[in-house]
Amino acid sequence: MTVAVAVVCGLLGLAVGSFLNVVIYRVPRKESVVRPRSRCPGCGTQLADRDNIPVFSWILLRGRCRTCGEPISARYPLVELGTAALFVSAALRFGLDWVLPAYLVFFAALVAVTFIDLEHYIIPNRIVYPTLFVSVPLLVLAAAAQNEWSELLRAGEGAALAWGFLLVVHLIQPRGMGFGDVRLAAVLGLFLGWLDLRHVFLGMFLGFLFGSVSSIVLVVMRRRGRKDQIPFGPFLAAGAVAAVLFGSPIINWYSPG
Ligand SMILES: [Zn+2]
């Protein structure tokens, strides 16, 4: 059964990843994500359906536009494959559970946040607010369907905790931690809190760990100066994903019984 759910989620992930490519390109440019249809950024030709199939079109076209031959960024298939992999992981983690759709929305949002923050150094409200708008009702639905009201309460606590924690970091170090990160933390806290509050701490800890290690590596490799800005959203996102997928084994190993 779980295998069937994983396969369905994987295919869904490819389709959602294709939409996320549109979101990642257009939201920072303040364009509509619904219209018009996707165009080649090089020549402006509208993509035919056959050239708009996730991953496969990119491979068949060898990463170039059919009309003008302009290279198409490897980010497109990467986002699609990454989203599919995250959706499969969520399916394997939760199985056929009422809470699964909410976590798919969560993971999809994290993919968009990661790639937008890497390129533009912002975490747009146009990602964070719609994510909350969709996922909070999904969590309430899951709580109602499975009588998991204590999980829902903890999700609220987790959101408040993570938001408050990053707010303090932001006030101390406004250059290193933008307010977009603070808003994102509320979303992370919500989903980690649903699992339990230890997951909130673990997720934040891993986010800061990934962020610090990467900063040190970049400075040592002289890819970045010590004072250059490094986007923090991708690390928070990676920490949260790691905590959702592997948090329980890590926590049990660290504090048995
Ligand atoms: Zn073109």
C-alpha cells in the first residue's frame, strides 16, 4: 500500500515541481503564476505541451530550447526531480495518513523558498502566506479526521516557538537573518511541532548547523567573504526536512526511552 502511495506521490511531485519552476521564476519578478503559459526566457516562444513534460522534455531536448537553441537551466529538471524525491520521502514517512497532504504542501513550499532565496536573497510573502493559507486547514482537517487535536495544539506551539526564536536572532543579527527567515520559521515550527516539540528544536539546530558549516566552507574556499550575505532559508529548509524525515530515529538514539 505504502509503495502505491509513494509512486502516486512521486508522479505528483514531478507535476508539482514543474509548477514550482514557474513559481521560482515568476514570483520574485512579481508576475502571475497562472498566466501566461511558460515561454522560453531566451526567445519568448510559448512552450508546446510536448516540450513541457517534467524532466523528460529537458532530456529529449538536451537542455536546449527547440526554437532558438538557447540552453535551458539544469535547475528545471533538478527542481522537478527534487520535488518528486521529497514527495516520495514524505509518502514513505507518513504512509496513507490524513496529514500527508499537508506535508506535501510544506515540502513543495520549501523547494520554492530554497531556490528563490539562493538566487534573490528573499523569502517572498507570496510563498509563505499561501502556504499557511493551504496547510493550516489541511492540518485542522487531519486533526479532526484522526482525533489528533493535541498534535494540532503542539503545531501551534511549535510555530510560536520557532517564530519567537528566530525573531530574537533577527533582532540581535538583522543582517544575517532577514525577517523573511522569521516568517519562514513559523511555517517550519508548525510542521515540526505537529510531530513534537523536540522536532522543532532539532530542525532549528540542524538548520543552524548546516548554515554555519556551509558558511565556513564558503569562506575557507574564498567563494564568499566573511561579510558577504549568505541566504539562510535553504539551510532552515534542509534542517526542517531532515528533522521531519529522520527526526524520530535521531531523537530516540540521543535520548533512549
Ligand atoms: Zn528559445
